[in-house]
Amino acid sequence: MNYSEFERRALEMFESIPPEFKSGVEYVSVSRDTVPHPELPDVYTLGECATGELDLGMDLPDLTHSGVHLYFGSFRALAEIDEEFDWEGELWETLTHEIRHHRESTAGEDALEDFDYAADENFKRREGMPFDPLFYRSGEPLGDDAWDVDGDRFAEVRIAGRDFDRLDEVVAQLGDVRVSVPRPERLVDVCFLYLEEFDGGPGETAVVLVRRRGAWESLRGLFGGGEPEVLEYAVEPGDWFRVEG
């Protein structure tokens, strides 16, 4: 897709969104810029919502006025990396994502900012970089103590040290599926147990065993007293299994 076609499709998509869903988003701007992530390799910012940038001097003070900026160069950079890059799909997802940013900002919510944070930390985990071990809590909930982040699923089990030695197995709930995995040799702050060949979706599935330390602090400041001890293990089929009932 060339720049002219990209700009045309972006404007067509924006016009196709009902006015009540994009109220306050005044325009879509397309530039040729390439905006790489400041820390993560091969990650690019595809778009941004300039929330409230048009508020000054507007006649409707009770409505937040924003604009969406799309970066053609970032789309092209990702397309060069991925031969199966879906220009249309990514353009629509980016446009609607940024409009949701506007809506949530207007409503005083920050769910998308949290999800973007989780996606960045999940990328670091996949690449073997240091990451926030509880990032997944900012993902999309899959039920009690389970979350999805970019197609990867995480089920959290919290346990106190005094109870750990009595365990032979760890049982976790992933949506409507209940699974059992062997207890690791020792209890650390956070332990990721990856279920090999789990058929719950295209991404990875992990049971996350978290040491219970009383009342948990907020996600980003949880381990203020020092670096947490984090371990990761792959669990082969036959070592993990589904629990009926």
C-alpha cells in the first residue's frame, strides 16, 4: 500500500465510524513519519491520539476535542518485517484504538493505557528482556485471576510460603478450562509455568505462581524493596493436564 492509498483508506474508515462513537475526534492526520519505540526493537508507534489539543478557543467547552495521528512510515516498517502484514486490518485497529483512547480520556478512564503498558512488558518477556512480572494484570480479563495480553494467556495462583510445601500440584482456571501443573521445586516471588502445546489459542499459556506477601501494592510499584526473583519453566504435555469438573 502506498502513501496516497493509505491516506485515502484512513479517511474512508474514519468517515464510516458513526458520529456518536467518534464524538469529539475532529480529524485524522496521516504523515510519512516512522516512529520507533524508544526502547523495544522492531516495535513502532502506528498512531497517537492528541487528546484535548483543540480545546483552547473551542465553542463547546464541555466536550474534549482531539485528533488522531497515523504514521505511514511505521506501518511500512512493520510491513517490511512481516511479509503477511495486514495493512487494512492494522489500519482499522489503530484508528479505532486511538478513538477509544479519546473516549476513555474524556470519561476519565485509563484501561487502554494499562493495556498498552501490558503489551510492552509482554514483548520484553518474549524477547528475554527484564520485565514487570505482574504486567499481565493490566491485560484483558478472562475471568477471575486470568488475563489475555496480545493472545497470550496468564492464570495467576497466589500462595503463601507456609502452604507451598503441602502442595503436589498447582491448579489454575483459564476461562472455562481448569488445568493442573506440577509444583515447582521452590517458591519464588513469581514463577511462570508455560503449558507446552496448550490448545487454548495461538499464543502462549502460562500458570503464574505468585508468592503471597500480604496486601499487594499497585502493579508498577509492587516490589519497591528490591528486584523480585522470577523463574520461568516450560511444562511438557503429560506433566500438565486438564482437570474435569
